[in-house]
Amino acid sequence: MHHIRLQKLLEFLKNEPNDPFLKYALATEYFNIKEYDKALFFYEDLVSKHPDYVGTYYHLGKLYEVLGRKPEAIEVYRNGMNVARKAGDNHAYSELQTVFNSASGLDYEDD
């Protein structure tokens, strides 16, 4: 199933090589099948070429965490919060703040 979706997405990308949604979808598919190098390529490309694509930051940060690159994850979450704030996307901001706090060790609970 993933293989078929990947092939279709790659075909679409040939026709629309700068479409951020297609890059995001490909990165997510690769992440789901644990092809992290390919997922990383597309997520990092999105941050570089489409920095306003808010959804990227959460998933790239999570990928960095999976890869044991926590300082980079924290920085991506921080950058994503700034992008979400500028876009007025409070939901994305809240999600990014939650994972930022967790990755930074700030997710303690009051007693």
C-alpha cells in the first residue's frame, strides 16, 4: 500500500516539483515506512524552500528526535512556533510548544 502511494506521489512530484504538499506527503510516507534518510531530505527541503509550511516543523522535529538529534529538534520546534505565530495558527503553535517543552525537559507537572 505504501509502495503504491509513494509511486503516485513521486509521479505527481515530477509534474509539480515545487509543490510543498507533495513534498510533505512524501516525507510523511517515508517516515511511516522508516526510510528516515528520504523523509529527512523532503522535510529539510520544505523548511529550506517553503519555510511558511507550518506542518513541517512538528514532523521534522519528531524525526530529529527519532534520529537522536534532540538539539536540532528543539531548534526546529522553536522555529516552527515562530512561523505558526506569524501565520496566526494557534493550534500548530500549541502543538509545537508542547513538543518543544517536552524535548527541552520543561513538561513537568505541578504537584
